[in-house]
Amino acid sequence: MKMIVAIIRPEKFEAVQAALNEREIYLMTVTDVRGCGRQRGQTEVFRGAEFKPRLLPKLKLEIAVNDAFVEATVEALLIAARSGDTGQIGDGKIFVLSLEDCVRIRTGERGGQAIGP
């Protein structure tokens, strides 16, 4: 089992969700987050004054999958979250973490059985 954490641009969410659904990956948690990386914010004008925001709005997706779905999930995220053919700074990151256990509260199922529908 793996926990896939992806940080993406908010405007890419619909495309990412559609790409995941095509691969039969429906379960995820989505959080509004703010952060910065290489993009470092872009200069903006607010009420006539220039300023450089340090933290940009992003979405954090947390997707728990069985091992058989890891590559399909990562591939869907790569394709749908990338800007254009070559991508741009600020498109985001994907982290794949080992998931030690999962327990479904309703039934008490554990492991891969708890992740499935």
C-alpha cells in the first residue's frame, strides 16, 4: 500500500480528477494549501502597490492506493497536472510514501481491503 501526496495548481484539479477517474481511482482527500518552491511567487499589484506574495495557493491531494494502482495514479497525475507539453515551474510535486496500515472505521477491515471501495 502507498500514500500518494500531490501538490498541484488549483486550476488543474478538474483535469486531474478526470484522469484519475479514467483509471478507476476515485478515493482522495483534497485540501487547500499555500506554499512556495522554485516559483517563489510572482510580483502582483494590489491597490497601486507592487508586492511579491511568498505563498501561492495550491491543492494537496492525498490518495491511498494498493500497490497495483501506484503507477497508474502517478501517471495520471503527471499527465493531467502538467502545464503544456513540457510543464512549467510551479506545476507541483508528487510524493509516494509507504503506507504501513489502513483501518476502515465502519467495518474494522485492515490493509488493502480497507482502501478499496
